[in-house]
Amino acid sequence: MLKKFLPNYFLKFLLKAGVLVLIYTICRLLFLIFNNDHFPVVYFTDFLAGFWFDIVTVAIVFLPMVALEMFPNKFRGKSWYQWILLISFNIILFLTTLINLIDIEYFKHTSSRSTASLIKMLGFGEDLQQQIPSFIGDYWYLLVILILLQILGVWLYRRVNRIADDSHSVSWGRQIILFPITVALFVIVGRGGFGVRPIAAPKAASYTIDQNIQLVLNSAFTIIKTWGNIELKEKDYFEPAELNAIYNPIRQYNDAPVLDQPNIVVLLMESFSVEYIASINGEEEGYTPFLDQLIDSSLVFTNCYANGKKSMDAMPSVISSIPKLMEIEYLTSSYAANQIESIPKILTKKGYETGFFHGATNGSMNFDVFADVSGFDHYYGRSEYDNDADFDGTWGIFDEPFLDWSADEISKMKRPFFSTIFTISSHPPYTIPEQHKNTFTKGPSEMHNSVAYADYALSTFFEKAKQTDWYDNTLFVIVADHTPASGTPIYFKDMGNMHIPLVFYHPTNQFFRGREDKIVSQADIMPTLLNLIGHKDPFFAFGKSIFDETTGYSASYIGDKYLYFGSYKNENYMLQYQDDKILGIFNIEDQLQTKNLVSDIALSTALEKHLKAMIQAYNHALISNEMTVQ
């Protein structure tokens, strides 16, 4: 009976869509296999929920095919038309499968499915073309899988196409009626049903446990849903007076300066997770001997948490105290053109000369543009270094020679100066200079070895800095940009996944000695530095000075949920929050997140209240372009 009502060409169309659903399901299975450590408990219902997201994704990406194949016509069976349909199907299959396969490995670094910002990020500078050879070399098996899935998809497509086309025998009236019905069907499914709001990534939390949300999602879906400018929405959790009492990003300190016109060097260490630093994590085996030694003579904060999972998140967090509290990175959002406060802008008014050093190719991750927007006097990249004999072949200049050169360039700056140096060598593909190939080999992975090399490069930088006339009057701040992929349970859980070092070292000032377990974040660096030098004017910052007597906090938006680290009754906790609901609360000491404390109403209320106030203030400030003090 169904065959009598529905023509063959319509059934063929649905079967072709089904081929795409099958390929996506295979991609999800591969995603689980390659990332099985991240999903220790998987339920059959997770795959049912994933199947639904695959159907929704196909309904969206197949809309061009609806227009091509279902629009009323009598020549669907013609060979030239079938070639158009086959090519169109191949393009859709290739692009969406590629995106899902990329995330099999990229997920290990970001802990979430990709968004449209990935496409934008790859468009900055020459990052993509430089890294394609290393990507192919390191992840050749994904390319093989992509080819095999493409072959499978085309083979199944051709099998479906063996069904005889009956377009010529289906009346125009019947075709005209069937076309809008098909469009409506795919639009409804693509929206996720008849709801007022289309389905979005956070909806996955309704179908599975928090830990498996990223398994349920489809990478093509998350990229499509974040395409274009993600617009924040104003929140009205609190009235203005109450909001300001809970959380106010306008900072002003009246403390006496700890340092008088110091030079300041911020060292942003690529992927330096606490996982590798024995002096913080308590392990016997470490991969940063120099940093461990330096920490013994420094002020170290052992509970520092990153405000994002990418280098692009760290730059605005550290320089302008702007954490990532939305789906996409600040630097790729429509708010990146906002007026902002920054360390270099404020220090320039105090007579500082400022410079940003990044060994990658100029234009990488849009850092040169943000350096300009945030007020740096100078940008020093691969072009300024001007010696590709030290190029790592993929990313930029090796850390050791670039840090050595940076010390020389800093010496040319007038005093006082503020410099930020962003290292690159502990970044995939983890290349180590030929002369050091056999030196850093004790780690279980290339990542461990590259961290050891970057630590060595840091030691040579300090040795050179010690010979300068500016060293004794310089405050060094060492912090990681984010954590890398990890195969250790503690460090791929949300808590350890955000845990980074924050070290303050001054060669002569004893104030910067000791260990603190207060919760802090990258966004606290800007207000802390301004507090230390006695800056008394009000300024805008989402973080606050780590020397503020009130309790600390850290917030970020990772994997379609907020992660908030805060304190309650002298204990430190992590809160997971999504769609105005608490997913989990864990004590910081519970590193494997085994005991969910969400049933503690007083604790839940206190942590949620501060996070909601922060979200409300953040959204309003970005939407209204009110990120400066007038």
C-alpha cells in the first residue's frame, strides 16, 4: 500500500538519507573506540540518542538534496541528472564525514565536539597549509578511514539507485503535493521536532549522563548549529543592585604597591598541564625539572584552572581578563571588536613599553590582530625572527632559539617593560630540534618529551635573562594556556582537564615565595598585576586579584556546559552547569569525581548563585559593549 502511495524516487531519496545516517553511526562507533578512556560507562541508549542526532543532522545537510531530487520534474532518471545528484551526495558525505573524523583526535585536546570557530581558526594565517603534511603523517589512519567510508557510502548509494526511477509515470499534481511535504518533513526533523526552539547541542544532556554528552553529539551538527555569529542572550537572574552585590567586574584596588615600576614578563607555556609538573601534582616522576626547581623559589598557586581549552581562549583571558563563557572563542565571535581593557593598554599609560612574542607564523590564531587591539606596542613572530633555519617544519620557531632571541629583543626595550611570550614547541606535532632528539626521550609519549624540551628551553631563557641588567627588577609570571590531551583518568576528567600551573617568580623580592591552594584562574592575572604595582584607578576585569582577601573562582564554558570552580565554607569545589541546571558538584580533593554533592542544597545554592551572576554580567557586558570603565 505504501508503495502505491509513495513513488520509487521518494523511497530512493529516503534510502540515500539513510546511507548518510549509517555512515554517521559508524563515525560515532569509531569516536568511542579511539576515545574509550573518556567514556568508561556507555549505555545502549547513548547510541539511540546519537542515532536521533544523526537523523537530525542528515535532515539539515540533505536540504540541498531535497531541492535537487524532490522538486517536481520528469527527468530524474536521465544519466546527466543522476551525475549531478551523485556529485552532490559525495560532497555532503565527504565534508560531514571529514568533520566527524577530525574530532576523533581533536576531541582529545578540546574535550568537546568542534564548533564553527574551528573553521574560522583554520582560516587565520597559514596554520592549515603548514600543518597539513604533519596531520597526514600523524593521522594517516583517519585519511584511510575517510576514503573507506566514502567508498562505502558511494557503493550503498549506487545500490539504492538500482531501484527503477518512476518519475515519468508520476503525475505533476502528485509530485507538486509530495515536494512541500518532503520539505516540511526534513525541516521539522532538522529542527528536532515541533518545539518552539530548534534542537541544540545542550539538548544531548537530556538523553545521557554528563560524561557521555560528546559521544551522543554529531560534529557536523555542532558546527552547523554554531555557524555564523553566536549571539549571547541577556540574563535576568538578579536585579542590578543584587547582581552588583554578588558579582561586579569593575575592579579598584587601593593597596600600597608591592613592586615599584617592575618589568613584567608573562610566559604562556603551551599545554603545560599540572599533569607534568611533579612539584605540584606530587608525583615522583616529572617532566619539568627546571620549572620544579624555580617553583621552590616562587609563589605558586596549586589550584589554578584555565578559562578555556584552546590557545585562543588563553590570550584574552590572560591579557584582558576575558574568560571563555560562550560556545565559541571570544576571538572568533562578533564581540571581538568590542572596546576592552588590557594590561598593555593600562601599562602604556604608566610609561611601559610592551611587546608580544609568539614563535608561530604571523597571523596564527589571529594573535597579531588581538595584540594590536589589546594595545601592544610590538608584535614579534616568525617573520620578525627572520631565520627559518630554526623553523620546526609545521608550526613555527623552536622554543629554545626563539626564547633566546626574545631575551635579546626584550633587552632592547626601554624600562619598565611588559612582555608576553607564548611558547609553541609543546604543541602537536611535538617536534624537537634534531640536536636534542636523543636528549628528551624518557616520557611515555611525544607530548611528555616535548614538554621536557620546552622546560629546557625555559631554563636557557632564564640563564640568559640572568645576565641582563633588567633581570633583578623583573616579575616573571608562568602559566599554561590550557591542558593537552591526556590518557590519565584524573586529567581527562573535567577537574584535571582544566588544572594548570600559575607561578610568580621574582629574583629579589621575598614576597613571591610559598604555596597557596586558593582557587584562581588565568583571568586573575591582569587584575593581580595591576594590584601589585599599585594601580588605583577602576578598571574592568572578569577575574580579580589573587591577593584579594575574598575567595577565588574560575569559570569557563567547555563541552556545552559551564565549569565553575569556587569555595564554600573553606572547601573548594567544581560545579558543572548546563541550561540553568546543576549537573554535578565535586570536592576538589575528589579528583576522579566519584561523589556528586548536588543534593547539598546550601552548597549548590551558593555556587550556582555566583556562577549565574557571573554569566549575567558577562553576557550583558559583551552584548552592550561595556567592557571598559568610562
